Amino acid sequence: MSAESERSRLPFEPNKKRQKPAKAKSTQPETKQESGKQDQKKPPFTKEEIAIPQVVSQRMIRRVAGFSGIPTALGISSLIVSYLLLIYAGIKLPSIAVLLVNMGFFGLGVLGITYGVLSASWDEDRVGSLLGWNEFRTNLGRMVAVWRETRQKNV
């Protein structure tokens, strides 16, 4: 069983790998212009074949905005609230507490970027759930399988 058949293919992954064109043996010596043309290799797939579909891309952007934007906005708000509490209510919060709360929210914002991308359904025809937990597990499994496959090829 090959490594390709062990993992499930991504919904927008190209169906098969292209074969490399056979090199034609010429009897004439190459000129510099011809050798320069041979140095420019064609990529194995075109941009259209490997691009993330527009529907999936928009879905990822919406999820990243939600899962990252909300904690980031809360992080900024925590600074404003601590300032307002100090100025108008005279409540002085410990600086370390404000810092830790702020760092916690910004950290959640960074994790929200990753979760937003991985929790979006990568299938064009399926929207997925609101929180995207099943999609996250599926997409994380695909990503880990590709990492393992790549690591085995490089060893």
C-alpha cells in the first residue's frame, strides 16, 4: 500500500502527479540559448490546479476573523478598561495582572489564526459546523499525515 493511498486526498488537491517529460537526445551540440531554455523547468502543477478554491478561502478568512479578531479586540479592550479604571474609579490594578490578561488575549488571537484555518471545511460543497471541531480534527489529521509522509521521503 503506497503512502498516497494511505492518507485521504484533500478536496482541492490535484488528482495525480504529472509525469516528467522524457528528454529527447539530440545529435547537435547545444548552444547557449538552448541550454538557458532547458534550465527553466515547468512546475509539476499549474497555479490553478494547486490554488485553494475561492469558496474555501473566503470560509477560512471569515473563521480567522472571528477566532482571532475577538480575542485580539478583547486584548486591546483590557488595556483601555484598566486605564479607565485607574483614571475614573481610582482602582489601580497590578501591572503584572494587566500584562498577563493582555498577553493571554493576544495569545488566543494567535492561536485563533491557526484554528480558523484548520476548522474551516476544505470541501467546496460542505460548509461545516459553527465551531468546526470535526473539520479541525480532519484537517489536522491530514496535515500530520503529510508531515509524516514528507519526513519519510527525506530520510
